[in-house]
Amino acid sequence: MAATKKNSQDEIKVNEKKWGKPAVENGWTLLPNILLERQAVLGINATEINVLLHILKHWWQADNLPFPEMNTIAQAMGVSRSTVQRSIRRMEGAGLIQRIARKAANGGNTSNKYDFSGLVKHLEPYAVDELKKKKTSKSEKAKRLTPKGNHPGLKVVK
């Protein structure tokens, strides 16, 4: 645990150098690169990825699903609530996210929770494929850089 905390603190310092301490202290969001790299293949448009990022901003632990309000997302993005709703419905229809209704103490509705297990499932084959490509690329590079053995007819020129 101590090593993990040390690594995490080192990572924060690296991010502070990039973004500045005040920006990092206001929070940051972890995002797998494969999501951005395969955004088009997944059928996620620019507005939808922005909505997704705003929801992901609130997902701190795997078993504690985020529940930001649509109005908050819309205001931060500078779009209407209906634009956010459309994006969420489309991503839900594609099986990327799932809305889970929540009830307020008075029995009325409150903001939905969002489950990303569909997105995680959709990303996995792309992530695995990309890792295989990287491994193959490293292996091929190592082969190219490995001496091929003795060449009896060749002499080192000094």
C-alpha cells in the first residue's frame, strides 16, 4: 500500500508540473487512452464523449456509481439539458452506459446513477488487441536490434 501511495504522489507531482498545482488540486479524471483512440469505432460523437467525461469525473470508485445532475453537465458544457439527455439516451441505446433511477427521501425522482460496465465491456477487445500489437511491435524491434551471429566473410574496419 505504501508503494502505491508513493507512486500516486509521484504521479500527482508530474501532473502538477504539466497543469499547475491549483488545477490538479481541483481534481483530475483517470481515462483509459483506448477510449479516446477508439471513440469513432465505438460510435461516440464529440458531444457524447464530452457528456461521458463529465459523468466519469464523478466516478471515483468502481463500486460507487456516479450520479451527476443533467443540468450540472449541461451548464458546464454550455448546452441544453435536452442535448445532454439525447447523448445519454444514445449511449444507453448503444449499450455503453446504463441509467439507474434513484429516489429522493420524499419518494420523488433524483439524479440517475450511471453504470459503465457496458463501455468497459466494449473497450476490452480493443484494449487487448492494442496490447497485442504493442507486444508484437516490441518483439519485432528486439529481433531487428539483435545481432544475427557471426559472418565469417566480414571483418570489422578500424
